[in-house]
Amino acid sequence: MASKRVLITGAAGFLGSHLCDRFIKDGYSVVGMDNLITGDLANIEHLFKLEQFEFYHHDVSKFIHVSGELDYILHFASPASPIDYLKIPIQTLKVGSLGTHNCMGLAKAKGARILVASTSEVYGDPLVHPQTEEYWGNVNPVGPRGVYDEAKRFQEAITMAYHNFHGLETRIVRIFNTYGPRMRLNDGRALPAFIGQALRGEDLTVFGDGSQTRSFCYVDDLIEGIVRLLFSDYHLPVNIGNPEEISLKDFAEEILKLTGSDRKIVYKPLPMDDPKQRKPDITRAKELLGWQPKVSRKDGLKETYAYFKALPQADLYKLPKEFVSRK
């Protein structure tokens, strides 16, 4: 009997590449798709020699064709950090709207179940804490983060429309802050930014007074939650993240201690619409999926720091990827 076949968009990205590894490990045939605007082939080059892996260099915002049967689609194509979606706002909106529409059409044509990667950013700068799936959010649609927040909110809406109107098997995961190996060192998010600054011997930059909070989930835990959701019978959004909350000031102190850096923390003005609090309520994931994070932040940070420390020295000073397409 032929193995089940899964399409993973955004396959060369941080989460997409870990999903490719997981489904290959579990015996699936994997089709990876990525336009490489933020992804990196280095994340999946170890898979190219495998018969059960194939790669399509393609932008999902354009019509998608994949020959043969597909059993599952995981739509993870999207810029996911402020430094990305502030540079490429149009592409961010297109991959959340046109890209999701194309993936839904492909799922419908193939009779495949589709899981879309939403985000805690649908909650915006939340007025409810911790954030439950029933909370509708506090999002500024015309602010600098609106291109990402509203792309993901539209993505959820069209996913539900395909589920309700076409009877498509759909799943929606709302991903909270995740970290681990294969994160881009210069992608603008707090964890790689702090570690990168420490490795370069620089002071750590905290925006605002550092009292804003985040909840960091190790990538292996997140992938397990996504897989369980895909194979569940639940079609409404599910938060997947680690509810252990920490202020960014305390987190920066942890990174200084982890890296043995003798530098200090410097403070800069808080960017517009930056969320003040971020903590998932994971009651639904616990009850429906039997899932909760297992990897402690201490252990996860050790693994992540080891990954960054092993990167070539030149990578520490590499500027964020420039995006040539402005369409």
C-alpha cells in the first residue's frame, strides 16, 4: 500500500522544515513547496536525497498544481516576523489571502484534509489575558502589523467558509511564540535577536520598559501539537503554545546568563501596536488533543543556543535577507 502523501507549504521555513522532518519520520511521502522569499533550502537539503521527498519551488499566491494524490495539506507559507512583513507587506497579504484560497481549492480538488497555520497575532494587542480561542482580538487593521494580523484573520475566515460551504475537512492552529533550531538569526524576533547580540558581544536591546510578556514554546512541542490537531476531528481554532509567561526584560536576563555575556540591557521605544501581553489558554488543546508542552524553557534554550553558536561566524553579522520582488 502506498504511503499517505502530504503537501507542506513554506517547507523551507523554520516550522515547515520541522514538519517535513516529522512526516518523513512518520512514514509519509512529503511534497515541500516554498518560493524561498524567507525560507532557506539549507533547512531541508538533508531531505533531497530521499525518495519520499520532493520539492516545488513555487509561490502559493499563484495557481498551485501538484500531480497525483494528496491526503493532507499543511499551509505554512507566510512571512512570520516583523522584519519580514514590514518589508514585504503586499506579499504577506497575498500569501494569507490568495495563497490560502489556492490551497483550499487544491484541497477541495484532491479531497485532502487541510490544516492552516494561524497565529496568536489574530488577538492583536489583547484586552483579554490569557487569550482563549473565543476571544475575537484587538487588532489595528491599518497599523504596521495589520498586514500580518489581518492576513491571518482572513485566512481563518476563508478556511471556515470552505469548511461550511464545501464541507472541506479543515483544521486551524493558532501558533504562539515558538523557538528552536533553524530560526533565522536576524529575523527581528526577541529570542534570535537577543542570542545574536550576545554572540556578537553587543548589548541586548529591549523595546519599551521590558514589562511586556511572551510565552515561548519549543519547536518539538509545537510540531507534536500540530500533528495531533491535524488528525483530530476538531475544525475550530486551537491555541498551541506554552503558557509559561515571562517578561522580555527577564527573558533578556536569562539570555545573558545562558550565553555568559557580560553586556547590559539597553532600552528603546516600543514599536507601534506591539502586544503588551501574550499567553495562550491551552485548555482546549489539553482536553481535545491530550497535548501540553513538555520541554522546559531552560532545556529548549540550551538546544537553541547550541544551534546558533555552531553557525558560521559570518552568519552572526549577516543582514536580514533583502526582498527583491515588490509586487
